[in-house]
Amino acid sequence: MYLLFYISGAVAILATVMTITRLNAVHALLYFVVSLLSIAVIFYILGAPFIAALEVIIYAGAIMVLFIFVVMMLNLGERAVEMEGKWLSPGMWIGPEILAAILIAEVVYLLSRPPVEVHAIQYVEPREVGLALFGPYLIGVELASMLLLGALVGAYHLGYRKPEALENPDADNTDATRAAAGGDLVRAGHDRPAGAA
């Protein structure tokens, strides 16, 4: 059990270092996902399967929000397809695949062994977690949600670009230009008296 803990810890540390040192945002996010999954394995090893599941579920959603923030802040436009083709090279998947394979092997090993009797573990029900989050820790939860909302507004503000002034393709098709060119200004409905249906 200690060996699996240390392997998961090493994978978490290595994946986190790779997250910090990658220059490409997509590569960093892939290593960040592996790091969070290894933390979930550590929680499972320590006897907290509910926290491990929360780690995967909550942070999987958070990863998507983070990815959206990155896309909003980069605001690549037409270059996105070209850059995505460069980012998604087959070689970039090798590191995350190796680390994820180690974690999957650990989880399979943990689930295949008979359960170990541990007398000091107290199981926490999801209801108790919900009551704690929305009871004594309500202010912390609300502050975290306000922080995420502020991050969303900030990412939008940083990624927003004013649209360039587009030339009006119908500028030559106005009443003034048609009258100057001798065009007909008659519009539908002008041949009827006012109030006629």
C-alpha cells in the first residue's frame, strides 16, 4: 500500500512540474489532468473513496472551465485551426499516456485485491458533506463561487477585442446614391392612400 502511495505521489509531482514548465497551454492542461487523477488515487488509497470521486467529478468540470478561460484569453480566431493542428501532434500524448497508464494499473490493482480491514476509518456520507458545505462553510463556498465569477468576467475582459470597422458593402445602395444616379425611389406601399389596407 505504501508503494502505491509513493508511486501516485511521484506521478502527481512529476505531472505538476510538467504542467508548470510546458509553454503550450494544451500540453499543460493534459499534464494537469493527470496530476489531478493521481491526487484522486492518493485519496482512494488513504481510504476516502468519496473524496476521490469528488476530485475526479469536480475537477473534471473545473478543467473544462479552465480550458474555456484559456480559449477566451487567447482568442485565436482564424489561426486556431492551424495552431491546433500543430498542438495535436502524436508525440505530445506520450508523457500523459505513460503517467495515466501507471495510475490505471494502480487502480486496477487496488480494486482487484481483497479489502483490508481498517478500524480507524470513519466513513463520511455525501449528505454530511453537503450539510457541512452549506452549513458552517457556506461563506467559503459562496466566496469561491464569487471568485470563479470574477475570473470568468476577467477572462472575458482580457479576451475581448473590439471588432474592426467593417466597410458597408451596401453603402452604394442607399436612397441618396440611387437618386443621384437617377434611380427609382418608389417603395412598396407608397402608391396607396394613407389608412388603406
